[in-house]
Amino acid sequence: MNVARTIEAFRRLRAQLPEPVGFVPTMGFLHDGHLSLVRIARERCASVVASIYVNPSQFAPTEDLADYPRDLDRDLALLEQEAVDLVFAPEEAVGLYPEGYDTWIELPTIISRLEGASRPTHFRGVATIVAKLFNIVEPDVAVFGQKDAQQALVIHRLIRDLDFDIELVLGPIVREADGLAMSSRNKYLSPGERRAATALSRSLRCAEGWYLSGERKAENLRHAMMEILAAEPLVQQEYVSVASPTDLSELETIEGRALVSLAAHLGRTRLIDNTVLPPGESLL
Ligand code: AMP
């Protein structure tokens, strides 16, 4: 496995990879969710590239950029075990945002709701770094997680609108045994918060159960979910949404597919989770 710390070094190594090339972008501190995406890329492609970069432009000044967990040596060992061919792990000070950097990608409609409403500059940072990484890596296939559902919709739109010749593949959410969606940020949770955090996935399973028993009123699902979250004093809910996966507008009645998603704070940790209705349907 080769590791490139600069764009120039990466491009030299990338030029030698057999096609098609699959790409898994990450912010590191890898867990089984990330590795499941690497395996999906491995199955589909002759070569696999992963990136590890904690992208500063997607963090607001008040967010956890400085504290975001990092462990490059451990990440590289895990990627090597998965037979990744090439890792792009740019040194933080190296050239992705040279002085005077001034080009940003905005998707005003899709980013105005849910995560975008709570984190107004987040998706402009995500869309911009992903477009930059697509230009550097030149993948045939890009694998993202459904865990970040709105991000997946943003990337889907970005690929279409900017004519990237890249197939987007989404991997399902990988969970801990008790249902908590794996996340690098789970590391921040105290033992009590970690126990309370199962309320997020429990509320999603409840929405799925109600849906399967015939409930189609979105408001009833939102209420049932909010009650489960409210029963955990350590969970501060931020939003609970039952929305159209096309434009993320809140639904009144579920007729086709729905994206059920939520965000909550546990102490200083902000967690998100989601599911698609009918259960098992794809997001895209
Ligand atoms: P991050 O390092 O948090 O930027 O995530 C990198 C990629 O891994 C994104 O496409 C995420 O959606 C995906 N991902 C994060 N957590 C999970 C999970 N629990 N299951 C599947 N994919 C995930």
C-alpha cells in the first residue's frame, strides 16, 4: 500500500493504478463503517484509493475541528489489512487550500434543510472538498455511506450537475451490536451518554415498525420518535424529520419513499442517524 502526503506524489502513484479505480473519502479515525465502504470498492474495482483528511472548511468555527479524533498510524494499518492500494493523506498544511483560496461549490436548495439548516456552512465545505478530491483522485466509482444521508444526496447532485464521470455507490449504515450507528464521534461519549445514545436507533426502529403496521402520517412517526428521545434525559434532540428523499421537504403523508432522520446532542457530542422507508429501499 502506498501513502501519498502531497497532491504531486499522489498523482504520480495514481497514474500507475489499474482501472477501474474505486475511491472512499474519509476523515480518518476509521471504524467498521468506513471499512465496509472500502470492501464495497474492492468488490467493484481493480484498484482502491482511500483518503484521510479532516477538511477544515466543513467545520464551523464553533465546531470540533481541533478535537476531531485522529490516529493516522492506526488508520493506515487498517487500510493495509483491507488491501487498499493507495492512500491520499495530505499533510494538513499542504496545499489543498492555498493562500487566497476562493472557489466554493454551493447547492442552495438541497443544503437549506436538516443538517444544512443546523450547520449552514457545512455542505459548501463538503461539496468543495469532494469536488477537489474527485479532480485529484479521478475515480471511476466513489463509495459513500448512507449514514450521512444528506451528504449522499449532495454528492449525487454534485456529480450530476458538474458532469463528473463517476458512479456513486452508497453503503448501508454499519451499527454497533446495540444499534448505535458507528461514528468517529462516538469516542466522545461518556459511559452514560453511550448507553443513552441507543435512543437514536431505537426511535428509527420504532418509526419503521409503525410504518410496517400501516401508519402513513408523518407527524405521528415524528411524535413517536420524539417521545423515545425525550425519555432519555441525556439526549437533547435537535431535529426529527420525515422528508422526501428528493428535495428533503417535510412530508405530511408518506406515499412513496421517505428519509427518516434525526440529530441529537449528548453532552458535547452531536450525533445523526437515519433510515429509509419502506425499510430496505435505497436513498438514491
Ligand atoms: P467520515 O470519516 O465521517 O467523513 O465518513 C467517511 C465516509 O464513511 C462517509 O461516506 C460516511 O457516510 C461513511 N460512514 C460513516 N459512518 C458510517 C457507518 N456507520 N456506516 C457506513 N458508512 C459510514
